[in-house]
Amino acid sequence: MKIIPLDAIQRVVTGPDAIDAVRKGYIAFSDGLIEQPDPLQILFKEADGSFFGDCHAKAAQGRGLPYFVIKVASGFYRNIEKRLLPNSGLVLVMSSETGHPVAVLQDDGWLTQMRTAAAGALAASIKPVLPTAALGVIGTGTQAFLQAQMITAFTGIKPVFVKGRGELESAAFAERLQTAGIDATPTTSAHEICDNAAIVVTATPSSEPVLMSDDVIGSIHIIAVGADSPGKLEIDPHLTARASLIATDSHVQCVHHGDFGAAVREGLLSEDADVSFCDVLAGKHPDLDFAGAEISMVDLTGVGVQDLAIASLVVNQLNV
Amino acid sequence: MKIIPLDAIQRVVTGPDAIDAVRKGYIAFSDGLIEQPDPLQILFKEADGSFFGDCHAKAAQGRGLPYFVIKVASGFYRNIEKRLLPNSGLVLVMSSETGHPVAVLQDDGWLTQMRTAAAGALAASIKPVLPTAALGVIGTGTQAFLQAQMITAFTGIKPVFVKGRGELESAAFAERLQTAGIDATPTTSAHEICDNAAIVVTATPSSEPVLMSDDVIGSIHIIAVGADSPGKLEIDPHLTARASLIATDSHVQCVHHGDFGAAVREGLLSEDADVSFCDVLAGKHPDLDFAGAEISMVDLTGVGVQDLAIASLVVNQLNV
């Protein structure tokens, strides 16, 4: 069994390659070639019942593929106070022939960040926008940064409007993006973001909506990334209910704990109001008019096929 | 993150320590101190739908414990034809405070074997038997060997009657046990085992019963270890239905894919016919008369608390 350290992983995974791998993975899943078991989810609660961390294992296998993958990723947001990274984890690559471990990708959660951002870029790409359109980013963490980077690079969208918890955070985040060559502007409200952007991505660990229905006057394509485990929520369920098109990466997960599910549980949407994001990418819904939709949404909770896709990219690049 | 190789793990885990750790873990679980999420289960099927392997991840955490554990174990039984070990895996130890990986126990599935055998020894210990009683073992693999070793050492039972797929396998297995100092005798049928033994343990990867109702004339305490994933079965459901006492390590898992569940699904037993094995070990069922029961059974499918218990033993012994 080989141990692949983070720097070796980062050397061989580029944004475009990650997006391409994840896109092909989603399409293979849509075509029935990949199996994903239900994830394992561990929630860490304070004595008062509030969440302070979560850890999940996601897996995927495909007939004829040499490897299957079990990915472990954790998010402990109090780590920031301790000056430790909130996200962590590793990816276990195993032989589909023998079940033996082949490699541990010691990625500290980086591959999860990359495959999640790749999904965001793909989610942005299904919304045709004008060449002058802007992107909105709510959140100021690693995932928000990667979403801004990958979406602008993949779609060609240039201006980015950002918003964090406070003005200081928003300004600092905009500066970080500017340093990375991205045309970023801090804003003071989600309303201001929606006034400026055609596409908005939410990438926070919030347990309360960061994007309210009142924030959205005109047209918007929402990419909801943060609510990936029970107890998290980013989008006002009343806003979700206004979306005429909703694509989910996993119907079951998004009903259970995604933003789509929050609207379903409040009785604002029927449980069958979504389509499969994988099917959309596979071209199986040519009738869906994302260009014309006033409000559309992609709800991403993260699925094993993304982990399989990006880990396979690493293994192939490194000839493990 | 430390990588702990198998030989270092094996140096610090003894049978008695494993049994003690697993016993305390079960009792802590019974007392509500441990949480176990639903396992992740990956099944590998041939084109005709038959299983050729499985891999699962099991996890457990406890409030106040420094670590939580995610254990990955696979069983690919065709490996034997390739002269490879059928079982494999590793144990991931993570910080309950930060979610960061602390250690990878590169155990190749050995800790899973040990904690499973420890459970068998505890399952045997709840059946009071005469000093002259014998143990029966059906199966000839690593787990069958460890069950014979741990049960005899822990309970003081001496004679062991064994049975494999054929006479050659039974004889070879008895010889292996004899070399390890165990008074083992090969038999030619499960019926012969049950005629001789007060306790029988089944530890095979079988998908069809290896112990039929007709095999049991007198009294027997059955420990069913092998049926740990869908598609596996060891005990004739009609025999399970004859048991007056059934303890399960996980009601949900044993209903879903254990031998208990096979009898429930055939309508031979009601779903509430079992008690918690953890509760039995915690002394919460002093009324249950295992000594007087004609037929009793412990159905073991394997739970995360066992993995947490044995991995914590390793981590503590090695001062990781």
C-alpha cells in the first residue's frame, strides 16, 4: 500500500482535469455504470445538541474499473479558532479485484475540496449567461475560494461579487481572490450580490439561510454547496420553492439534508420537483430551459462518484 | 498522521486484551455512551448477480473519547484461488477534537478478525456449560481458527470438533489447531458436531445454511459469525426459529442481513424476538436463562464499537 502525500497529489491535479474527471464520473453514474452505497455519516454534537463537526465516508465502484474508492472527509469548524484547518481527511484507493488497499491519498480533504469545486463549475456551466455576467460568492473559506477560481476559469465569467460574515471578512476574501488574478469586489449583503450576479454560489457551513427569498428580485442561478450534512442550511426554503428548475446531485441526499430537502420538508415543494444533475450533464434533459429560467438551482451534497473520479485521476497520473 | 504496520499492531494486541476491550465497548454502547452510524457497505457482484466480494466501513465515536474510528474491511473470497488473503482493510483513527487523521492502522483486516473472535468468545461466555463440554467450529478459515483459539482460552472449554467443506479441509484445519495446542477433532458432518458440542460457532462466508435444523437433536448454543453482509447465510432459518433465546449485536443489521433476519424474513420469527447482546453483557437481562435454554443463539454481524474498542487498545498501547 502506497501513501501519497498532499504535495504529490497537488502536483498532478489541475482544475480543468478535475472538472473533466468529475464530469465524466457524473455521466458514467447517469448511465448506470457506477454504484454508490449510502454514505457513512458521523455527527459531532455539543452537550446542548448543536453540531460542532461532521465526518463522512463516501464510496463508489464501477464494473470494470481497477479501483474502488472510500473517501473520508471531516469538517470541524471550531478548528479555525485553534488555527487549524477545519477540513481534513484522506482517500483510500482499493483494488476492485482483490479488495486490498492500493493507496492512501493523504489529501487532508483537499481532493474533496477540488471535486466539490469542480461540481460547482459544472453546475455553473449549465446556465447560459451573457459575456458580461457576474458571479456571486457567499462564503469566504477554502471552498468559496475554489468555487470562485474554478467557475470563473471554466465559464469565462469575470467579475465576482463576494460576501462573508462581516465587512472585514468580505474585504479580505476579495483581496485574496484579487491576488489570485480574479476580478473580485466585496459586497455588504446577499441582496447586493443578487443584484449584480447571474449566478450565485453558496459555500458556507451555515445552519441558517445565507440567501433569503427577499434578496432575489431578478433572475438568478443558485449553486448550493454548503449544506452537505444534517443541520446545515444555506438557502431560504421559500427561495428554493421559487426555482422553476432544480437539479440535485443525489435526490436521496438532497431530500435528506440538502437545501432542496429543507423546502420539501416545509411542504413548499413536492419531493419529485428535482431532476438529476448527472442526467442534465449527460444531456438527458435537453428540454429543460436553464437559459430562460428566472430562478434555477443546483443542490450539491457531494457524491462518491466525484471521489472515485478525482482519486482515479491521481492514481493514473502517478502510475500508482 | 502515523502509519502503524501490522507487525507493530500484532505485538501489542493479545486475545485477552481484545476480549476485555470489546466487552467494555459493548457495555459502553449498552449504556448509551457510544454512537455508531449506519455502516457503509459495498457489494461486488458478478455479471450474473452473484457476490464475489464485499467491503464495509464501520465507525463509532464516544463523547469524551479522544479518538473516533472508521474501520474499512473487505472480504474477497476468490483471492484464495489467487493465493492472496481474502480479508483486508485498515483502520483510520481520527481526533474527536479536530477531525484530523491521527493514525492509519495498516492491519490488513487483522483487527477486524480479532475483534470478531473476541465477540465470539464473549458470546460463548454467556452460556454456562459443564466442565466437560465441547466446542464445535464450522469453517476452516482465519476467523474459524481465531474463534476456536479465543473461545477455548476464554471459557476453558477444551475439546473442539471442527468441520470444513470436505474431509481434507476438516482434517487439515484440526491439525492446524492441534499445532496451536488445541484439542481438535475433525468431523464429517454438522450433525456430528452438534452431537458432541454444547456450543457451536459458524464462521464461513457461506450463502447457504451450513447448520440445518435436522442437525440439532439436543441442546446447543449457536454463535453465528459469518453472515455479516447481504447474500450470506449460515443457519437454517427453521433452526434459528427454534431458539428460545436470541441475542443480536445490532438489531437493525441482524434483521437486515444476519441469520436472525433470514428467519424473520421467512415469517418464522417476529422481528422483536431478539435481545441486545450488548445489554446481555451489561447485565441488563438477568432473567434470561441461557443455562436452561435448549437452543440459544447469538447473531453477530459486527459493529463499529468493536472497531473503536480494539483500535483504541492499539493506540493506547503504542502511545500514538
